[in-house]
Amino acid sequence: MENFRHDIQPKNSLGHSWARQHRKILCRRRGAVAHRRTGRARRTQSRQAGSGASLPGARILDGYDALLADNGVDAVYISIPHPGHAEWAIKAAEAGKHVLCEKPLALTAFEADAMMHAARKAGTFLGEAFMYRLHPQTLQLVELIKSGAIGEVRLIKSSFGFAMPGFMPEHRLYANDLAGGGILDVGGYPVSMARLIAGAAAGQPFLEPDRVVGAAHLGQSGVDEWASALLHFPGGIVAEVSCSISLNQDNVLRIFGTKGHIEVPDFWFAGGNRDVGPGRIEVIRSGGTRETVSVNETRHLYSFEVDAAGEAILAGRHEFTWPGMGWADSLHNLRALDKWRAAVGLEYEIEKPAKRVNTISGRPLRTSGTTIGKRAIPGLPRQPRGWRSASRISEPSPRARSCSTPSSKPAAICSTPASSTAPATPKRCLASG
């Protein structure tokens, strides 16, 4: 693969593990690591203290702004806490940098859409780092579903749950201001897999649930410590998904069909760990016969997404190709997570109006100090002050009145309709004279 220069913004062991394992893949020319500190950019040798000690050939930059201003960097890998994803991905695009961003791509689908707009405008790459989507095991699984190995898919069960040692208010997973909890951190895995399998069963790249119902336990910091959701897809497929940060789960993907079922342990690690995922799929048919399908992979688990991102960038593409998470895929996945969070009443303090003092890109909310000048429309006489159009004050017709009346049908408890991403509002119709 042709060389390009990249940067890493690590948030935890995942970011550092990714960096260590892929310094030879992406750092063939120059790499950089930015620390979340303010001040003047400082370039140092990688063997100094901190992250650079384990990244031979890397440069340490003091602050993200300094990094984005560095002409020696072509692409960035963002793995900072969730609330910073949208801001720094947008700023990176504005600086002409390609972005591989850790999951979740953003806190909400609305933020993700803004990120995609920025990348589209800048002509840069933006990809969500669900590494399992690029592992050969995933494509093998999709082919099994398409081939009818277990008949028609009816039910999907998937979990991603682990138990932290205890409540740790200082840890990002429990920190409300860092959008902690399981739904955003690991819930996207079972949801994205369920959407992928439902899509394969329907002959599509992915499928969207038409109903999402959820429940969760919100702990003392207000984040979800364990949560479950039911996703209903067009055609009748139902998915049961769950996640947790305070509870161990079996973490086995199970796909049930009319002629058998499939089991895949730890599908995000392809049955392995953060280093190597060999890939193992168990096919259990109705008669009791069992077949093990293995892709026998020996390459590093994260190498597939890194190679795919590099190939996309060098080819001038703005997003991953399927089965990687393309923009539409990422956007719809976040819409499902939005509905799950809404169903359980999970709103972070940083999302409330009092804390929303900046734009998505981190700039202060303020007016530009200019106003749109008044202009005359040719052929339309200027009306005197206080004049109101008769059509604007006339009584609306019965049809218009009925259009503005909210539905009287009660909403289901802990559910939100799949067709909306925000609380329902009454329709408004223009009254006719």
C-alpha cells in the first residue's frame, strides 16, 4: 500500500493498542501523536516519556490544533472520548485531514450528519472504526445467510457486556460528561450486526428496524450500566440486543432460522482478542448436525480496517465500501441508538440546553453581527406597517384543522417510532383563504 502520514488521538488502551500494532502499516513515512493539552506545538522524539515511548518513529505534538496545522499529517485516527468525536472530525476535515474515527462516530445521528457534511465539503475520507465489519469473518457470515444455510432468518440475539471492577466515577465509562455507559460504547456492535444480518436476509447491504423498544438501568452517575433493546425489522425479523459495563454476558451472536441456527462467539474480535481473530462460525442445523466454518485468519485484528481506510483514501473515496460502515450505514446505526437511548430516557448532562453553548464543531454560539438587508421584490408593492394578509388570518378549513391535530393514539411505553429521531410534534398546515 502506498504511504501516507497519519496521526493518533488516543483515549484509552484501545487507541494505544491500535497505534502500537499499526505503526508499521501507516507510519511508513511519518506519524504523530497528539496529547490533549493546550499550548505551543512541540515536536519531540518518540523515545521520550508518554505514548511516544512505544511508538518508534512518531512525533509528539502538544495539542490537537497544532496537529491539524501540521502539513506532515495526512490523516488522523480519533479515539478520544465520545463527546469530542464530532468536533475534532469536523475540524480535521476543515484542515484537509482524512479521518478514521472510533465508534460511536458521534453522540447522535444529527452530529454524524454534520461530520459527513464537513467531509463531503472538504473532499476528505470519514470512516467509523467498527473493525469487525472489515474482517473476513463478517463477509463469510453474510454469505452463509444469503445461501440459506439456516433457512429464513427469524430471530437474532447478540450481546456485548463486561463488568468493570466496580463503580469508578473517574472512569470514562461511568462519567456522564464523557457520555459513558454501554449503549454508546459497545451497544453499537450488536445493533450494527443485527442490521447487517437482517439486510443480508433481505438481499440488501443492511436493513433498518421499523420499531425499537428498550429498557436499561441508569446508575448513580446517570449512565446506562446494563441495557437491552428489541428491534423489529420489515419482514418480521426480530433482534434482541443487550450491552453492559457492570455485568458480564456470554457475548455470543446467535442467528435463528427455519432450518437451524448460527453461533459466533465474540464476533467483534472474530473469536480471538485484540491481536488476532481467527474467525469461527458454528452452523447447527435442525437435524442436530454441526459444522464449523473458519476463515483461519492470522493477520492482526485491526489491520483490515487500517488497510481499507488507506485504500479508500488513496483511491479518492470518502467512505468505506461495504461491508465496512459507509456513511448511510453509520447514520442509520446511530438513529437506532438514538431511539434506544430515547426509550430508556438516557440524556447526558452535556446534551441539555444549558450546556449547549457551542456549535457541534466547538465554536461559541453567537451571531455574526450582520443582518440580511431588506430588499424589494419586483412587481410586489410595499405594504404599510401593520398590514396583514387576509389569507393569513382567515379561518382554516376543516381539512387544515384536522391536519394540525396531534394523533390521539397513545405511544407505547419505552418505545419510539422508527420513522422519527426526535419527539413527535403536531403538523402545521397553511390555512387557505
